[in-house]
Amino acid sequence: KQEVTQIPAALSVPEGENLVLNCSFTDSAIYNLQWFRQDPGKGLTSLLLIQSSQREQTSGRLNASLDKSSGRSTLYIAASQPGDSATYLCAVGEYGNKLVFGAGTILRVKS
Amino acid sequence: NAGVMQNPRHLVRRRGQEARLRCSPMKGHSHVYWYRQLPEEGLKFMVYLQKENIIDESGMPKERFSAEFPKEGPSILRIQQVVRGDSAAYFCASSPAVNMNTEAFFGQGTRLTVV
């Protein structure tokens, strides 16, 4: 059974800092891996999708990497801004595109 | 092209009543997924449907919960005889295909409160 763990559970940083969020998973037989952002009381916004055959994806200030063999992914956020404050969710895609989610990292960027 | 539409956004039900949650996928998407987010917990998969078919219901509670995705109209998640423990946010996601390059797009969720 796939298990997804995210570290740290919460993170508070000053504006402008670069930061890394970590995600690990137990079963390397994955379809893909997605990073989402969730604002309080809102839905999920897809940030990046990495196919199982890829090593990384980039979008603006975000870069996500995937190491399937070690069961790890990282989300790198450059030059953080207060608007980046949210919960970041890592989700592993299994066959059928069913997603297994981690518990999330709550990020607070202080101005 | 509107995103995934869920309604209602908030639903209050008394214990023992029925709750019906609706999800209209993005245009052109024939794959629908329901997830539940309990307070202080992560999202958990419930069920995966294509038009008129349940493909995977391994995450659905065995009793009181059912889902459908008819040929016409939205997908419905139905909870009979609700209990306090059903209070949660229920999210629907849709995708156009099933392959490793396919993103899941999520709706805003329905927040169910059982009183």
C-alpha cells in the first residue's frame, strides 16, 4: 500500500528566502507525481506534474524534482513571497490516475 | 472552459438525513474522482468513475455511501443517514484521459457539516 510522507509539517520563513519542501513515497511503481497548493477553505490548485519517466519540472519560481528509485520528490520555491503562504500537497499518481496524498506542508512566508 | 464545478459549496445536514453532492467535470473530461478530507487529515481517495461505470470504489465506506456518473448530467456522491463523522470536505477531480501525462483538476469542494 502506497504511503506518502511530507516533511516538514509546517514551515515559517521570511520573505525572499529560497525553500525546499520534501515528499517521500514507499512504492516506486508510480504513474506520476503532482504538487498542489491549497488555500484555507479552498480547493486544490495543480502546480506541477512530473511523469514517472521525468526527473524534474519547472514553472516560474517553482521547480520539482523526482527520484523514483529512492522514492523522493522535492519542491523548490525561489524568492518566496507572502502570497506563497498556503498548504502544499504532494500526491503520487497510481494506475488509473488515482492519487495518494501526503498530509501536506503548511507554509507561512512572513513579510 | 469552466473548471470542475461542485455544488453546493456548503451543506448542512442533521444526523440521519441524506446528503447529495454534485460534480460537473471539465468539458471533455470523462474521468471523475471523489476524495474526502477529514478535519486535520489529508485527502483520501474514495471512488473513480467513468461515464455510467464505477471503475474503482476501493476507498468508499461499505455502507451508506454511493456514487454515480450518468450518461447525462453531473456525478453524484450520495451519503445516506449521515452521521457526525461524515463531516468533511469532499473534493471532486476530473481528467480527460488516464496516462502518466494527465493532470487531475480539482473542484472547490463541498463542505459537509452534520449537526
